[in-house]
Amino acid sequence: MNKNLLILGIILIVVGAAAAGYFISIGESGRLRTYGSEGVAVLGVLLAIGGFMMKRSSAVTTQQFSCSKCGATFNSDMALKSHMKDKHGM
């Protein structure tokens, strides 16, 4: 769950619903403001759903292997072992 996106979505829901309620209560003849406010609320719903369904960014990190001699980094243990054998003779 991405908390920042979820919180932003909830804030947009509240602001959009409040603005739409305000424009309806004062009897504005123009529908553009009301529809725009409802659109902001719908965008908030979509962001809240997306934020709830997303994985954390920290869960996607990959493990890096680094050479103790020269400090080069590799994505796999096999690549590190091959580097150690080829470059450092170990």
C-alpha cells in the first residue's frame, strides 16, 4: 500500500465532495463548477484505489553484490564469482 497516494486520494475526495456540495447549495446556475468538483472527487477515488493496490517501492529493490577488492557491483552472485576469478585470480 502506497500511503502517500492513498492520503492524496482521500484529500481529493473530501475537497471535491465539499466543493460540489457548496456549489449545489448556493444554487449556481453553471454546471461546470459542480461537474469539475465531482471530477476532482472521482479522481480522488481513483488515486485512493491505486494507492491501496500498489506495492511499496522498498519491496522491489534488488540485491547487489560487491567485490571486496575493487568495489565493483553485480546483480548476481555468479557474476561476482566470475569477476573475482577473472580479474583477481581467486
